[in-house]
Amino acid sequence: MKKTAARKTPKTTTARPRAAANTSGAIVKPRSLTATAYEMIEEMIVKLELLPGAAISEAELSARLQIGRTPVREALQRLAREHLVSILPQRGVLVSEIDIKRQLRLLETRREVERLVVRCAARRATEAERARFEELATEFDVAGKQNDETRFIRADKEFNDLSLRASRNEFAAGAMGLMHGLSRRFWYLHYRQAADTPLMAKLHGALARAISQRDEAAAAQAMEALIDHNEAFTKATVSTDF
């Protein structure tokens, strides 16, 4: 596969952290520039705007995102911990390659850890968090009906982050935080071949609703269905040339 640094994308607007209202109407603290850089670069990797194996640099990303090099460097260090990039002495930063066997091992781990995460989230989520899970379930419904992969990916990212916070289990959250980006990137690489957005949105919507309704058993069952689908999806790509 020919490795290129990035697909052509529209010019990125200046990233400025800003205060926002949460579901209760209260003003929440603006995100840091590091968090903003992380979210933007992570989405670029997941959506294959930065291709597997591509070499990237702090300077290029800083100019593209219009964010200083220090936040970009810190974001890349987090992405390295999540195995989405590799930081190599004297060689710079490389976007991690995609490997199907590794992906299956990741799903094997996700099944065990994420079952715990969703059960804990269903048990421990606050009322505000439950309300947001219900809103995300609706967001998944809309993404599925419209076959909108970008909308789905963004809702999925927020759902993952919210689940980890709501679980109130820092050990499970730490393990899962290392796996979500790799899973989302793999799906994005292959989803068009399987026309998979509507089904994935439906599975995620069922999971979000189970958590919002405090139903631990239903949440665990919905997670099993999601991982079963992801494993079948992954195995079906073995003969795919990517």
C-alpha cells in the first residue's frame, strides 16, 4: 500500500476551546487545547484522513489545526498510549498500521472489560448522564436512518467517553480508553463494503437506552450483541485488500 501523509480535506478552521452548556443548562469548563488537538487528530486517524503507516509531524499538524505545538505533542503522546500512532526516535511519528489478528485480540479483550463498563454505567450513572445517554440513543437512531457515518462516529466517540465516566471505575476505564479508537478506525475502513452504519447505529442505540434505563442485564446483553457483530464484521474483512 502506498503511504501518503493525508487525504485532501477542507481547510481546518482555527480551534478555540469554548464554554458550553450541559444538559442541565449549566456552563461547563472549556476544553483545553490539548484535549481539542487530541479530538481533532484522533478523528483524522479514525476517518483515515491520516492513513495507516503515514508519517506525520508536530509542525504539520500544528499548522493544519492552528493549535500550538505543545498541545499537539501532548495529544500525540496520548494517541501513542492508545496505539493509534507510534513515536519513533529519529523517525518522527507514524500512524499505526491496521492488523486483523490484532483487531480480533482487541475485541476479545473488549468483550470482557466493556461488559463490566456498561453494567457499572447502568448502575452508577447520574440523572444528567442518563438523560444524555437517552439523547445519544436518539442521535444513533437519526444517524442510522440517514446512513450518516460522520454523525455516527461522533456520537460513538461521545458515547464511549460518557460510558467510561459513568462507570465510576478508573481501572476499567483506563483499559477501555486504549481500545476505542482502534476499533472505530477499523470499522470506518470497511463499513461501506458491508453497508454497516444503520445496523451499528441500531446496536449502539439499544445499548445507550439500556444504560439510560438503569437496566444492567439489558446493557450487558446489548454489549454482547455489539461485540458479536464486531467480531463477525472483522472476520468478514480477512480477504479484503486494504
